[in-house]
Amino acid sequence: MLEIKNLHVKLEEEDKQILKGVNLTVEAGKVHAIMGPNGSGKSTLSYVLSGRDGYEVTEGSAHLDGEDLLEMEAEERAAAGLFLAFQYPVEIPGVGNMTFLRTAVNAQRKARGQEEMSATEFLKVVREKAKTLKIDADMLKRPVNVGFSGGEKKRNEILQMAMLEPKMCILDETDSGLDVDAMKLVSEGVNALRDAGRGFLVITHYQRLLDHIKPDVVHIMANGRIVKTGGPELALEVENNGYADILGEAV
Amino acid sequence: MVPAAVFQNDEEPPFEGLNRLKLVFVDGVFDAGASDDLAETGLEIERLETAMAQDIHWAKDLYGALETNGQTPVARPLAALNSAYASDGIVLRVTAPVARPISLIYRHENPTSDAILHHVIKVETGASVTVLENGPAAARLNKVMEVDVADGAAFHHVRAQGRDHQRRAATHIFARLGTESRFKSFTMTVNGVLTRNECVIELLGDDAQAHVAGAALGDGEFHHDDTVFITHDAVNCESRQVFKKVLRNGATGVFQGKILVKPGAQKTDGYQISQSLLLDDDSNFLAKPELEIYADDVACSHGSTSGAIDEEALFYLRSRGVPMADAQDLLVLAFLAEAVDEIEDEELRAHVSTRLSGWLERHRS
């Protein structure tokens, strides 16, 4: 599904190489986790894949179901089925959450040549999905993420994911800023979307999120590269011994 | 003479489909044939000319009075010119709440027309009325509206101006507010090479409220000026100024807003915000917010900002599949929302929002 080969990325504004040859393949139906210390390039990877400005790919490729992601605009990547749950969801004053969701859903449908969702149908679906994430009517009415707590913002990300039904979901430190209850709620939302046709890439510092979202494969990223790949036990190893051991071993 | 081409497109004029009383002016001249019958409205409403010829004392007393009063401390020469030479307008007295908005429609048919319009409106104690204005009016328009809002009365004003891009307009509102009265005015401006909207309000009775707001969209040759002067001369009054301008391709926006709190005008609550969204490096926003306060128990706040579109928000929207142009429009509308939300009536607010999004769609770069 997602195929990243030898990806090298530098910052556009300064001569700083951040990703130094990332190789990663996420198969449909699988959950891959990327762990790693601060500054290892995890978030950069998620931004580059989703099409954020400010990065320059100097080498390598990234494909989603054979389509060249790096050739596409951010909105085209989304329509192609890529979704990034932001580490810091953006507040947009003046744009109602519901309007935002409906605009996004219909823009993607339009891009894929599908019929737009009617207002009533949309309302029905969004209410249903919001309920399972404990998102109340008020949160749907308020401007996007404005005045939301950390947990509410992350739940709102998962709601967007549920509404957009992407093929490939990237979760960038979705556990940051969450208390235990919120983490459980968010994880349940993610798990409900696990499906044979959908791939996940879960970026996190800590093993605790992976207690709730059980990964099939765990990668350790350091210094712009994936230095170790293993099963769920690798996450436990990090939790118990920290990164130093693994990194020492890898170098 | 600077001609202004009459703008043709198939866009429906604003406020269409709304239950309203229509009064039509063509190049600054009242068109009875195109208007609703004044006699059947049940309202005291006359053409300016007719009213001045009759012994309508209140109108004679009011005409030019608020304008003259508004000449100090800042001279407003175009308004003085207007009072001296006005050719047409309406005289309206409201004595009870009026449900149907009174809609002044200004058509522009002659590319070289000049128009001087002067309206006089008196809202009596406990009465209320909504006045709508739309249309380019003339190649050059000079307009004055004098509004006397008596104790406990309410005046609502929603205006859509612009349309014919070459047209030039200088408009003035002079208002006097009595005890517990309410005044709300919102102006949307899209297009128009030159627009200056002045609003001079005096809060003379305690517990009165005055809100003035504007949303302007300017592209290219566009100079838009909002000049507001609000005087608090009574206790416990509230005033709000909310002005937002979106500018690009060298457009210029101006805001000069003043709150004057006179001695004794205690418990004044004054708020003023003027903001511009500059969509490129060529556009300008010039702001002169002013507070002048002579009472010691007041709350006045003001803010003025100029900024570009929020790149973070833009990326967030795009990452959800919203195309660049749509995402930008959405953020522009969000920026204008605080001003548009000043319109109380939901239906009117929807009319204005539709106009704004329609303009954005037609003006995509």
C-alpha cells in the first residue's frame, strides 16, 4: 500500500538533511509503528508524506498504491486516500467544525468522481460517528478545534479520519497530551477503523499507545533512518531499556 | 466626468426573494414605477422633495441638523455639500415596530451619472425598523443618511455596496441615539474603485447601544475607507466597531475609527477592531484607531492588525482534501465572519454570506 524507498529529505530553507534514506513498506490491513527519540525525523516523515511545504526531497520515492505521492498536491494526496492525524491539530476560527468536515468529505468525493453527500445523509453519518467518540453536538458546531482541550482535538482528528475513510492513516504522536481515558477513547476510534483494506502508520514516543493500538510491525527510527524493525516486542524493549541500548546496538 | 461602466452579470441582486418594501432609485432619482406604492405601505414615508414642500415639521427640523452637528470636531465637506444640493431621497418616520425591511435599491444605468441622495429617518419611541440598501447608485454617488433613534427605539441597517467596479461613492450616516435605543449598521463592499463610508454616531441617552461593522473585499484598483466617529455622551452605553478588509493586487483599505468618551459618560463600554487580510505584498491597509476619554470609569478596547493567510490552517484544510482555492476562500470567509456576524437577522446574514462567497469564486486568481 504505502511504499517508501530510500527517502532523503532536507529543509528547504536551510541546508539540513533530516531524512537520510528511509525505507518502509506498509501493507494493507497492517499497523506499523514508528518509535524513536526526539529529532529522529518521525514527524518530518509524516509531513513530507502528506505534502506540507518547506521540505525538499533530494532522493528516493514514496508511492501509495502505485501512485507517486511526491508528485501530488496535499489535497490530491488526501483524495488518493492518505490521511495525517496531526500532532498539533490547527485551530481555524470562523470555520464551523461541521462545515469543515462536510467540505472535506465532499471535496474528496468530487475529486474521486463520486457524488457529493447530501446534507441530511452527512448529518446522520457524522452524528453516529461522533457519538462513538463522545463528541457532542456543541463540539461539532464550534469553530474547528478552537477552545478544544488536547483530548478533544485528538478525538476530532479521529472523527475526521472516520468520516474521510482513508486507505492509509498516519497518526503523528496522537497520544501526546492525552490522559488515560482520552487515549482509550482515541484508540478505540482507531481500532474501529482497522480493516483489511486499510494501512496504519502510528508514530509515537511511548509504548503505552501501542498497548491500545496493537501494531503488527514496530520500527525504530534514529537520525533520519529506520535502524531496527521487529514485532511488538521491540516496543516493550524500548519501554524497558530506553533507546540507548537499541541505538548503541544499531550503530 | 469619470464614467463608470454599468456592470453586467447574471448574478442575482442582493436581498432578492426577501419580503421587503422596495424603493428604487435610478441614477439617484426615485422611480415610482419600479417601487412599491408609498401610499399603501401604512408608513409615513415620502420623497424628500415632497416632504420638504409640505409642513412636515420633524423632517424640516432634522434635515441637515445631524449633519451640521457632525461637522465638529472634524469637518465633513462632502456631507455639507450633500445637504445643500441633495436632489432626492426619502423621509421616513416610524412609530411602531415595522416587520418588513425597507429596501432602498440604487440602480445605475447611465455610465456618467452623478447622484446626491439624502435620507432622513426618525424612529420614534419604542419603534423599530430595518433599512436595507444595495446597488451602485451612479457613477459618482454622494449620500447622507440622518437617523434619529428615540428612546427605546431600534434601527437596523444592512447595506451591500459596490458592484459596478468603476463607480465612486462617498456615503455618510449621522445618527443620534436616545435612552436604551439600539443602532446596528453593517456594510458589505465588493468592488468599487473608490468608497468612503463615514459614520458619525452620538450616544445621548443612557444605556444606548451602537454597533457598526463592515466587510470589504478589494481586488486591484480599490480604495476603501471606513471613517467612524462615535461619541459617548451618556452613562452606561455600549459601542462596537468591527471592520474587516480582504485586499489583493494593490488594493488599499483605510480605517479611521474613533471613540470619544465625554466627561460624565461613565460605565462606557467601547470596543473597536479593524483588521486586514493582505493576500499579497502589493496591498495596503492604513489604520488610525483613536480613543479619547474624559471619564474615569470606562472600559474601552481597540485593536488593529494586518496579516497574511494562515499557512498552517491552509495546509490543514488541504491535507483533508480541500483544494487550494476552496481552502483559501474558506479562510477568507472565516476572517470576515466576525464582521458578518454583527448582522442580527439570520436571513440577511445568509444573503450577505452568499454574496461574499460568490464574489470570491468569481475573483479567483
